[in-house]
Amino acid sequence: MVSKKLMGVWAFLDVALLAGGAFALAMSIVWRAPDVLRHMTLSDSDLTAGMAVGISMIITFFVSLGAIVQKNHVTIGLVILNYCLVAEGVIVLVIGTILWYFSLQERANFHELWAELTPDTRLQLQDQFSCCGYFNGTDLQESNFCVSSITSVGDNIIMNVFTTVYGFMAIVICLLLATICVIKKRNETERFKKIDAKRGGKGFV
């Protein structure tokens, strides 16, 4: 029989998966609100990817509910759950790594994004940070530079995001391992039941 302690750990991780999915979905929606620098850091594609991660985590949570309530000898649902968690882990790892890679080249990446901004939008950022230009005083026909201010705020945003995404990875891996343990314990229980049945219903001495 699966111990209450193991099931408690499994239930905690499962709820954490749901919470993570809800958080990812909510933030992906909220962060679509107008914010020039945030949208320079996180594109619409990034936010859409965040929504996909959130929705997939929530769906996986409901798959887990259907799997865990099956009779003790039925473990196919838990096996399917593990396949879902593996797929989830791959998605989370890819997205987190893409964001991490962007953070390694922030100065150059933000310069490209800066060049694509309209003059009015660049002026808005310059007023916000009391600076002009990006790298130097003549950058894009402007004076003084904003690179430090922009990359500082952008770095804070992206560091928090990809750290959170990798945090989701920890939840997924731990739930995967906990599910494997539950499957193992259920299989052991069923094996002992069959052995007991062969012994005429008598348990081991």
C-alpha cells in the first residue's frame, strides 16, 4: 500500500504544478498590458509561450487527478501522466534556455530592439531614465547613453522570468519522480496480493 507520507508529497507537488500553471497563465495575460521596456524584453511570442506552458501544466494537473483515483492495480493513468510530465519538462527546458540565452547577449539584443523603436517611443524611454541614445552620444543621432539603465531593468525582468521557468522544471521533475514511486508501490502491493492469494489468502509470517 502506498504510504500516506508518499501520497502527501505527491499531492503537494501536484498542487504546486497547478499553482505554477495558474501563475504562468496569469502573468502571461497581465504582462500583455502596455509597457515599452517589458515588451522589449518579452515579445508577444514569449508571452504566448508562457500561456502555453501555463495551460499545459493545468491540463497535466487534471490528467493527474484522473490517474491517481484509478484502482490500485490500474497504473496506466500514472504512466500517461509521466509521459505528460516528460513532455512538459522538455517544453519548460526549451523556453527557459531560450530566455537564458537572450540574457547572455542583452546589450546587443536590446540595441537591435532600440533601433526598431519609433522616435517617440525612444523619447519615452529617454525621459523615463533621463538619458539619450543607447551606446553613446551619437548613437542613432541622439546624445548620452541609456544602455546601462535599459539592460539593468531588462536583466531584472528576464532573470526573474527564466528563474521562475526553471523553478517549474523542478516541480515537474519532482512530481515525475514521486509518480514513479507511487507506481512502484502500487505494483508491489498488487504483487503481494497475488502471492497471498496463491498462499490461500494467508499473509507472510
